[in-house]
Amino acid sequence: MSFVFYILATLTLAGALAAVMLKNTVHCALALTVAFAGLALLFLNLDAQFAGFAQILVYIGAVAILVVFAILLTKGSETPKDGVFSRTWLAGLAIAAAVFAVLGWAVLNSAWALPHETAVPEVTVKQIGDALVGRYVLPLEIVAVLLTAAMIGAVIVAMHEKERTK
Amino acid sequence: MSTTLFTVTADQFFVLLQHWVVSFLPGSWQPVAATVVSSAAIVLLFPILFALTTVFERKGLARIQNRLGPNRVGPFGILQPMADGIKSLTKEDIVPTTADAAVHFLAPVLLVVAVFMGFAVLPMGRNMVLVDMDAGLLFYFAMGASTELSVFMAGWSSRNKYSLLGAMRAVAQMISYEVPLLLSAVTVVMITGSLSLTKIVAAQDQYSYGLPHWYIFTPWGFAAFVLYAISTTAETNRSPFDLPEGESELVAGYHTEYSGFKFALFFLAEYVAMFSISGLGTTLFLGGWSAPFAFLSWVPSWIWFFSKLMMSIFVFIWLRGTLPRLRQDQLMNFAWKFVLPLCLLNLLVAALWRFMGDGWLRWVVCSAILVLAYVGMGLIGMRSKRLGPRSYRYAE
Amino acid sequence: MIQEMTVPFAPTTHCYGGSLAAQLLWLIPAAPVVASGINALLKQPKRRTAATLAIGSLACSLLLSLFAFGHVFAGWAVGETVRETVNLTWFQFGSTSVDLGWVLDPLSAVMLVMVSLVGLLIFIYSTGYMKNDENYTRFFCFLSLFAGAMLGVVIANSLLLLFMCWEIVGLTSYLLIGFWYQKPAAAAAAKKAFITTRVGDVFFLLGIVWLFAQTGTLLFYNNGAGSMEAGALSGLLAQPAALGLTAAGAIGLLIFAGAAGKSGQFPLHVWLPDAMEGPTPVSALIHAATMVAAGVYLVARVYPLMQAGALAGGSTTALTVITWVGAFTAVFAALIAVAQNDIKRILAYSTVSQLGYMMAGLGMGGVAVGMFHLITHAFFKALLFMGAGSVIHGCHEEQDIRKMGGLRAQMRVTFLTYAIGMLALCGFPLLFSGFWSKDGILEAAQHWSVAKAPFYMLVFGALLTAFYMTRQVSYVFFGQSRSAQHAHESPRVMTVPLGILAFFAIALGAIGTPAWPWFRAFLDGRVAGFDWQGFAEPGLIGLMGISTLVVVLGLGLGWMLYGDKSPAPEEPDALESAVPMVWRLLRDRVYLDELYGATVIAFYAGWARVSDWLDRRVWGGAVAAVAAMTGFGARLNRFLDTNVVDGVFDKGCEEMGVGGGLLARAQSGRVQSYLRMLALAVIALAAILIWSSRP
Amino acid sequence: MSPLAGFLIVAALLFSIGLAGALTRRNAILVLIGIELMLNAANLNLIAFWRYGPHPEALTGMMFAIFSIAVAAAEAAVGLGLVIQIHRHAHTTDIDAMNRMKG
């Protein structure tokens, strides 16, 4: 377990924890970006170069901005009046802990069966390109359609009220 | 023969220099040291260039506006940047009390880091690239993506209505123009078949009948370059698109609450972003470090790269001096209703170009399509605009 | 030539007879029926049209009948007996089919002419008689319907068609007897007539069905396959029936029972005297000439069946029975006629006795003898009835002969024609037709092999006939007038038909004399030469002498007892004072009506009460019980429905509702609670997965 | 312990942190953030298994992760669009207030 992995792991988890725990929503959003960046680096650490850059480009480039915009548009940035956490936060926490316990237990139990060291897969963008338009051409087309639909949907949903109900 | 030796050494001067420096260190450290040296070179070189361009720009603008420009500090105002630098360093760095200190401080730092990261993959000369990454272009755009976030952080953290408004406009503009930027770059990738910038430059580094194979001289390449240029000016909030820090309305846009060194950082980041986006433009369309004519190939490659770079900077300044500022809705409409459709069309043309095989036919077809498209979009655009007197929807 | 009928049934007309007459035969009954149909639609005041229609249609039927008779006569003259049938299949079910058809042969030709001629004369007569009756059109409608039906019976070649027309004849006789339905006596008489004839018809129907069952066809003549032809008859003979009779004999008797009902033979004759309640033309037409003759015609038509199995000259049981019934009826009716005071009732009983003569004639002498007497009797009996009608009309609806008298002077023409009719009826020798036809019967009786008794009975009957006719004539025409009003002669429209009939009463005798037996030859299809040797048959002269003696004796006795005396109405009758007991017995019609009343009517009345009791108590009770059961079932059902079904169902729905409520709370709308549940599910699944897959 | 186990543990932890965020936070956007984290945890798992899996050249894990990133982006866009719309109508992003769909 390389030293880099530990750093990146702590970075990501800290970011995630901050994103969940912080009081100020914008700070949460920024913490989220840190978590995204940490994940991207983890991907790079796993030699998944294309995935890492895609992660940065998509998440940090678009989703983070989206979240921040959403926060601003919904006046999220003012400090909420009545507590940041919902009334039944304890139950939620307990359940999350339970989920982690189950997953952790599953991982630890099967840890001995996991492969230790494998060769670094030599992946070039050309291979990915070929895979995308070769074996995965159908998912590619479907995702294309999905993205268009989502874009149009999001626009319509969030369109300014006045015009739509003219 | 001796000339070639000379040209090669001139060409590879920096590479050899680097090897020489690195050779002093023990073997295992060599790769790390090499990168450190190269990055140090980059980090030093571009701020100097930044300083030069500030003067270059102010003098250029002045010339355009028929005035002299700074000529008090040093001969012909050459030392003006030194003065600015010392001024910004010595100025008091005021942080508004209501501002969100951490985010306020973090914004400029993140911006500068993100911008400098771009240079890692730019081939500034023959095998003078910091990291020859297989997905170089993707890395570049990934790094470019975080600029918007830092702009937003700056705008929001200073708790100032104008700065927030400026940040929102800047981010909206940058996101709108990021899509055409990527799409125009994708056309180049489609033709060369690889994301790595060195391969792209290599693909353009051929000559036929003395003319270079630069992509700009192909119909789709030229169209893509035009769209790329437009997007870059918008990405760096320059010239016609510099609404965010439009001095007349929003004081200084998202960096109003910044002063002193942080303000300088913003300024530095803006110019370095300009250099890096122009650098990319040259590698993609103007053949990177390849010489314009075959017989000029003896000139060192990095000279071509930097000269093209400076030519682009000159164009930026030229644009700033001549074009009026665009209104926000015009800017957005222009992005989504003119630039984006043409980029998509350009993708189609590039595909056609690639699969029609050599010959004059593909030239005719591609250029015909593009010309028709431009003329058509222009006419439609012009006819719908009522060029009557300016009407203020909100002002009155 | 018969165009394909487009009526629903698809008749397979194997028209055996090709001649025009046979083809058009069906028009004869059709004309009067159509006329009656139109009359029925006419309004009451349309008197003239109704009369002209009725008379016109019957005249046209007469013409067609004469044409058909001419055709048959021409055939007979050439020497081959004409029998042309046109048969249609009425409807087909499976392999068997019910056929109708009509036949043209000497028997039917003669009857056609007789019925249409007599009918026409009576129609003309009744225009005068019914002039001041307000239901004039209705009267003519019924009359023409009757004529049509009667002609239908005559031409029928299928028992079924015959039976249908037979029933219509019965219906019209009911309608016409009860024409003055306001009078309760007329209504009762009509019902009585209808019911008694129906008793006969039941047996007739049984006979038809049995015949159809045995031979598979109802047609008389169907070029070989008809029931009256050899093939069927042999089959019937082979079939043994009850009481030692063969099937043929049994069916014959059943059919004779129907005939007896309609022709008023002994057990079923009670309705005929009461039928005098109807208007006189009705009595004349129906109860003298035609309808009552239908029974005799039926026996004549079915004669081959009756005679089947008879040895040469011998007689079958059926014929023997007919003869005995006929002879007894003749004597019995004649005895009662002697003691009657109503002018029409005497004539009614005389008709019954003469029908007895005809039946006896058929039974002993064969078709020709019976039919000849029928034809002659039709004419002079119609004459007598019409004469009585004009007398009644003259005496202003007076019917009791003891209140009449001395009409000789006032109603001269009526007297003359009536006297001719009376002499023909009595069988006055040589000149009158009655003598020859009755003589034929007596001759047949004389030669009858089975027994001698019928001959003596018939002779005694002849004596009685002469006696009561002279009694009637002397009461009505001779002596002094005993009624208050002054009788007046009837108008020409009534007296002319009387004259014509009187002529026929005399002329018809000619065709049946032994010297020139044309009628017998015509019917049997033999050649009739004129030679005086006819009289030279052994015993014929003797027989003629006896009958003459008997007639003269009867007349003398009658004149002696009643003559010109015309006693006062309340005085006892001459004969009554002589033999009061017998007289009173005979006057009250041998108390037969009372007997029937006591036996048959009582029997039915009893059964009626029983069935009424059954109906009300037993079936009613059962129905009531069922109703109660269903009621109880309904109440039980309601109870079950409301308590059990609804109860359970409602409770179930309630529980469902409550459960729903619980579940609804889970759907709190808060996204996070959904997520929690989701996460819990994930944990549970993961745990199960891991737990189950552990080594 | 193999590096893969490490990655799996990190992914699990990240997933549960995301889940905790989604379950406990009151603000709708933060629930969405929690969901994004959970999705990323899944991607990490995919890449980890791909990297240490038997057939890395088959690229299945990586492709799956790339597609999942794309879909997650679309989902985030639509989700936030909805939240904005709800806010515009109900003037609140408090997740407990949004129970109009109550049964």
C-alpha cells in the first residue's frame, strides 16, 4: 500500500467528511470539489488516466459549478434558521454506520482472496477510443441520447416560470 | 553539415541545458530533477513574459488610441512592469471583514496553480515538452476546468454584490465558451487521430511544395481556428468579452475586493492563461514549433513557437483596442446560437474531410459547406436583429 | 300450366290431370271465399254490393262447375272415366310431406253442379227474405264463406284439405245458426250444433291420423300412391285392428262417425232440429241441401276404403254398421216428425230421416244409389224449406202450424210449389224424382244379403214420411185460416227460385229410372243405353208396386186424420187423442236431449268441477307452495347477503383501509425516510448475500 | 492486505459518508452532494476492480466508470434543476418541507 495512496485517501475522505459536516453550504460544495480532486488523483494512482481526467473535467469542471450555482440560486448560502441536520439525523447516521459495517465486513472477509499485485495495464487513449466505438458503441449512443434529454429536461425544469406559463 | 549541427544544438539548446543540469544529481533522482528543472524554467519564463506583455499591451493600446502609452519608467517605458510589480507588492492587502477569509485567500492561489498546470503538456519546441502525455489535450482541458471554480470562489467569498454578480457573469461566460473551445480542439483530434499534442504538431510538421501542412490552411482548420480564437478571448475574459471586470459598470468584477499582492496574482493568472491558451492554439492550428516554410526549418523550433505565441498575444491586444464590449445576453446568444452550431458543423466537415480521401474534391466540398454556413448564419443573425436605436429593457 | 307458386311452401305439383278444367278447379271454392273476405271488410250499409258480390261469385263458380261437368261428361261420353288430380306439397319435414290437392271425377262434378246451383237459388231467395234485416252484409259474408268451404270439401283430393274445409263448414253453420245471436235460443242452438258436430269430428280426425300413420299419405288419388288406391288399401287390410276389425274397417268406421256427426245420424242428430233457430235460407241451404249432405259425400268419397275386403256383392262390417245406423235413423226421425207442431222442425226431422235413407242406400247399394237420393233430396228439401220460409214470411214470422191454415188461397204459387216438393219427398210414383231415388234404395235393400230387416224399416219409414207430410200440408194449407193477420204472397224474387226448384224436383227423376239409369252409369263410368228392358228386372215391378201402395196409404191416412179439419190450436192433435202416451213421447223428442243432458253433460260437468277443484287446490296449492318457498329463499338470501356477505366484506374492507392507513404513514413524502428504508434494505440484502455465500 | 482491499475500504467509507450526508442533511442540495459522493465511491470501486481485476485489457471497469461519470453528471444537472424549481415554488430547500407527495 503505497504512501501516495494513504495521502490521497485521507485527502478524499477529509473532503467528503467536510462536504457532509460543514455548516456553510458553499464550503460544503468546495469541500466536495476537494473530494472530487482526491478521487481523480486516486484514479490516476490506479493508472486510469482517461478516467481521472474525465473525472476532473466532468466533476470539478461542471458538477461542482452546478452545485455552487444551485446553492446560490436557492439562497442556500444564508445560514439556515433551524439547524443544519434534519430531525431524524441520528437514525440516518446509525444506518450509514451499519452500511459501512456490512461493506467493511464483506471486504475484510474476502480480503485474502483479492489479487495482490498485477501488472500496470498499458492503456492508451486509442484503445479507449476503439473500445468506445467498438464494443461499447450502444452504451455510447444511449449515453449521448441520455445527456441530450437530461440537458433539455434540466433546461425546461429550471426555465424561468414567467415565460413558460404565459 | 556543420550548419545542421549548429541548428540542432540551437534547436535543442534548452533540452541539452536541462540534461546538463540534471546530470549533476544521482541517478535515481534524475527523472524527478528533470521535471523540477523544466517546471522551474516554465514558472520563471512566463511571469517575465507577463511583465513584458503588460507594457507591450499598454503601449499597443495607446498606439491604437493614438497616444504614447507608458514612457516615463525606463527607456520607452520598458521598466513599467517593474514599477507595477513593486507597487502591487507594497500595497496593503485589505480583506473585507465580512469576507470568507479562507476562500478569499484560496481563490487566487487555486487560479494561478490551475493556469500554470496547462503548460505541462504544451510542446514548446522539438521534444521540449515537460510531460509527453498520451491524453495531453484532455489533461490541458481538465486543468482548465478549475479556473471557473476559482473565479467563483473569488467572487463569492468577497461578500460583495458587484463581485458576486461579476463572478456569476464570468463563470457563465467561461462555461458557455468552454464547449466551443473543446469542440474546435476535437476537430483537430479527429484528423490527427490522437490526443497527444506532440503527435498533433508532428502531423503538421510536413511540407508540400514548400507550404507547411498547418491545419489552419485547411478549410475546416481555418473555421476551427476562427471559432477557437473567439472562444479563447471569451475564456480569458479578454477584449470584446471582458464584461466581468467591465470597469464602467462592475468596478473590477470578481476581484474588486482584492488588493495588493492577491490582485497582482489575479492579473498574473489572467495573462498566463492567455499565454497558455494561445500556446495551445499554436500547437493545434499553427503547427506548434514547425517552421512556416521548409527552407526556414533551420531556425530553432522554440523560436517559432514563441513568435507565434507573441503574434497571438498581439492579436488579443489588437482586439482589445478595437472591438466594443458585448452585452451579456448578446454574448450568451452569440455563444449558443452562432459559435456552437458552427462548431458542430465543423465536426461534420472534418469527418467529411477525413473520409473523402485526398484530392481537390474534398477542398471544394468542405469550403463550400463552411462558406455557405457562415454566410447563412450571418444573414439569419443580421436579419433578426433590429438594428434600431438601443433600447434598455431594464434601465428606464 | 300452374305457374310456380311463390308462396313459402315449394309445392311439387305433380299435376296428374293436365286438362284446363282440372287446373282451374281450385277457382270454384276460391271465388266465394274471396267474396266473403271482401264482404267481411264492407261496412254494414253496403247491402247491395255484398249481395251482388256473393251472388256473382257463386254464379261464376256455377259456370266453372258446369264447364268441369261438361269436360267430365265429354270424357264419359267417349267412354273413359275421367279422374284428374292436381296435388301440391303443403310442407315438407324430413322425408314425409303433407300434400294437398283437388280431384275432378264424376262424383265431384255432380256434387259441384248441385251445390253451386242450389246455393245460387237460395242466395237469390235470401236477398228477398233478409231484406229488412240490418246485418244483411254479414249474412251474405257468412253464406259465401259457407259455399266456398262446401265446394272445397267437394273438390278435395286430400283428407287434410277436406277436413279443413269440413271445419270451416262447421264454423259457418255455427255462425249462421247463431246469426240472431241476440236470441238466447239461437246462441244455444249454435253452440249445440257446433259441439255435437265436433264430437263427430274428433273421431274423424282420429281416423285421418290413423290413415296417415298407416299409409303415409292423405291423398285419395295420387296416381297409384293415394290412400284410396289399391296399394294403400291392401296394406290397410293386412293390418289387424281392435275388435276383429281390419285397419281399413276401423278407419272407415271412425270416418263414418265424423260423417254421422255432420249429417245428423242417430246418436248425433240432436243439433239439427234446434238448428232451425237460424234464418230459413240458412236452414234451406245448410240443413237441407248441402252441409248435411257433406257427411254422405264423405262416405261416398271414402267408399273404396269402406268397401275394401268385401267379397263379391258382400258387405264389410263398416258398410253393415252404416246401413243399420241409416235405417234406424230413418225410422226413428220419421216417428218423431209425426208429432211435431213447428213447420221447420217437421222438415228438420224429415231431413234426418232422409239422410238415414241415404246412409242406408250407400251401405247397401253402393255410391250411385246413395248419391242419386242425395241429389234429388237436396232439390226438393230446399224447395220445401224455402216454401216454409215464404209461408213464415207471409204469416209474419208465425212458425206453429196449428196457428196457420187455409193458405191455399192466399199463397197460391207457394202452395203449388210446396205441394210438388211434398209429393217428391213422399216418393209419389212415376212423376216425381223422390220416387225413383227412394225406389233405388229400397231395391238395394231388397237385394241386401246381410239381413232383410232394413228393407222393412225403410218401407215403414216411407209410410211415415207420407203421413207426416200430408199432416203438415193439411194443417198449413187446407182448412180455414186460424191466424189473425191476413197472409200475403211472397215477392217474385222468392217465388221464382221455388218454381225452378219445383221443376228440378220433377225433372231429376228422369236420369235415375231403371229404364235409363244415366246417373248410375255416369258415376260408375259405364255406358247408359235407353231400353225399356230395365224394368224387366225380376222383382222390380213388385217393389214399385209396394212403394206406391205404401205412399198412397200414408197420404190417405194423413188426409183422413187431418184433411180440411184445421182444429183449434189448443185442441189435442188427432193422433194425440188416439195414442196420447206415444204422442207425448214423440212430441218431446223421446226425451233424448234430457238423456244427453243427464249423461254426457252431467259427466262433463262433473269432470269440470273435478278439474276446477284440482286446479284450484292441487296445482294452486303447489304454485302457492313454490311461491312461499321462493319468498323464504329470498328472505334467507337477503339475510345472508346483508349479514354474512356484506358483513365479512365490509369488515374486510375496513381492515384493508386501516392497513392502508398504516402503510400511508410510511409514505411520509420525506425523501430521507425513503432513503433510510432503502439503505436498510441494502444492508439486509448484503448481509444475506455474505452470510449465504460464506464457505 | 492487498492494495485493492485498501481501495475498497476507502470506497466503502466514502459511500457511507455520502449516505450519512444524504440521510442527515436538511438541505436538498446537500442530499444531492451526498448522492454524488456515493456515485463516486462506486466509480472508485469500479476502477479499483478494473485495475486489480483479471482482465484489465478488456477495459470493462474503466468504460463502466466513464459512462457512470457521464450519467452522474446528467443526473446531477436534472436533480439540481428540480431543486431550483422546487425552491422557486416552495421558497425552501428544506427536504422535510417537501412532502407534497405524502401518501
